[in-house]
Amino acid sequence: MSIINKEGMTTEEFFLYRNKQRPSRHARNICLRFMNHCHAMSVLEVGCGVGLTLQQIIGFTKESVLVTGCDIDPEMLRLAAEVNRLEMGSRVSLVCNGDDSLPFAADAFDLVFSEASLHHFEDARSMISEMWRVLKPGGNLVIVDANPESLLARGYATYVKMKEWIESAGKGEMALAHSIRDALPEKKVTSLMADLGINCRTTRSRVSICYETVKP
């Protein structure tokens, strides 16, 4: 069963929900910082879902930037291919990955990033290790996820829980609240990365945390 289905949404409902959200601020910043001035590079998004962030990357970057999106859910990738077919063209590849592995060679990508997917991984440590493995030396790893310790995020999750009690919460609201509750605390993530020999710096926003590092 799809991860999204487990949270009470069909893949199509998730796509419609995501389409109503603002474009990813993190994806825009990543493009501006790492990709805008590159003549050529390879980029991997882990947990690309229905491909909306991939569309965003294409809009911000040069044609020489090649992008691969991977996701555990083949239905997500099917919808990404169908809906974004014209926009993606030959610049984007879509690949299905396993629960805790990535089907790519070592040192394959200049930039690996994942947004709002870390809490979905069955084995976060193994998937972080895989992202590190497929990253080229000198490349950047950027992982963004919800901050379960944020007062604003916790307040939102509590608000949605109250709406659930009176049966007025929307599926998108419940899925987001579920993600907040499942997100790993900052110390847990940095500890997992340290165990793998990865030193990262963290940047907090009001509701999310960005973990960023460069592979030696």
C-alpha cells in the first residue's frame, strides 16, 4: 500500500492537495544556491512523489542540469509521468526505489536532496546512507523535513486533532498533521548522520529543519 494511502489519501487526492500548496521555498533556495550557475550537473530528488518539486527545479535551472526523481510508490511516479510529461521532457528521469536502497551507482550525483520524506523512510539511517553513497565527492546533500519540536508545527497538529474529534478535518490536514507527529527530532537525525560519519549543519525555519552537508 502507498505511504499516502496509509495516511487516508489516494494518490490522486494527494496530487490535488499538493497542487494547492505554495511552491517549495527550500527547492527554490537549493536551485538558486547550487544549480543556477552550473553548466552541467546531475541532481537526485529522493521521495519525489508526484513530481511537483521536479517541475519547480526545471523552471529554475538550465537545460544542462539533469534531474532524476525516485520514489517508493510506483503510482506516484505514474501520475508524475502523466501529468508532467510535457514539462519534463528528456531532462528528467523517474525511477522506483526500494524501502531502504537506491538503484544507482556510487558517486552518481552532484546534488542529492529530499524534502518532506525522511519521516516516511522505514529505515531512515539506511536511506541516508544510500543518499550519501550515490553522492559524488564534493557534492551536496540536503535533507528537509518537518520539525516536530516546533511550537507552530505542534500547535497545528493539535488543532487538526481537535478537528478530527468533530469530524471536520480535511484529508490534507490530517496527512500533514500525521507527518508532523512522525517527523524525527533534530537530535535523532544528527545522531544518525554522525553514526554514518556525516557531519551536517542544521537550519531551522518556523516548521521545518534543513540538514545540509558536503561529501569530502
